[in-house]
Amino acid sequence: MAQALILIDIQTGFDSPFWGARNNPEAEANAALLLHHWRAKGWPLFHVRHLSTTAGSPLADGAPGAAFKPEVMPLEGEPVISKNVNAAFIGTDLEERLHGVFATDLVICGLTTPHCVSTTTRMAANLGFGVTLAHDACAAFTNNADMSWKPDAPALTAAQIHDTAIANIHSEFCTALDTKTILGTLA
């Protein structure tokens, strides 16, 4: 049994004010703790990046925002998977790569919780992988929730969006744990 780490879209484009306010300012630091542990153990890990096809996106292919954040910058030889949809399995060879390293279980973290993290987590579970979500190594933004369909509703905070996204996938598609607990179970 191999446990692979998947770091999703931890890119500098998410520092743009385009996304609105965010929760969990420690997400990148927690993702870096997981990454350092995986590197030290020599376990399989995969960096995923979003290369948007939407004009003007902070994550557009070739834009400065497409770069990985320094805390989780891939080292030479570490696999980088590029996608342009909200699931790391669509249009990529991620599933084949995971089978190639005999991964049966995954630890997932990244940006943003209700979009690419949630979608990839759901798909991973549906593909038969056991999934642990490092909830404190993920974050959401206020612009992740479009409430225009219900104009009289109050705006949701980034924390509410994040927590709701995790509540919707915990126990059905993954087990949500904090980074310290994940690292403690791996020691």
C-alpha cells in the first residue's frame, strides 16, 4: 500500500484580490509541512496546477499567477500535472500515475476547498482511492460562492464556504483531518 500526496493549485495567482477575502492563512505552511514529510520519506507526491483558459484569469497559462507558491515549489524531477478544469483527473494522466506508484490512499490539500480540492477528492473516492483531506492545508475565498441566485441572502464568509465544502465531503468521500493529526498517524 502506498499513500500519495496531491497538492492542488497552490499557485501565486490566488494572492490576487480577484478572489476576495480568504480563510486559513496557514494553509500553505501546512501544505509545506506535508510536502517536507513526503519528501523526507521518499513517498509519491504530485503537484497539480490550474492553467485557466478564461481570459484575464490570474491562473492563465503563461501568466505570473500560474507559478507555484514558494512554500510548495516542485523540486526537479517531481511530477507536475497541469489541468484546465476543476478536477485533477480530467484530461490528465493522474490516475495512471497513481496506479503506477501503487497508490491506494491519498492525502489531498490545496486551493480552493469548494472547487478543485472538493472535485478532485470526490473523483478520487469514486475511483476507489482512500482519501484523507488535510482541511487546514486548504483554503476558500469569498468569491468561491456566487449567491446571485438568492439576492436576499447574506454573503457567505470564506470560513463558511470552506467549512461547508468540507462538511459536504467528509465521511462520504474522505476523512478530513488536520495536518498535525495526519503527520502523527504517519510517524
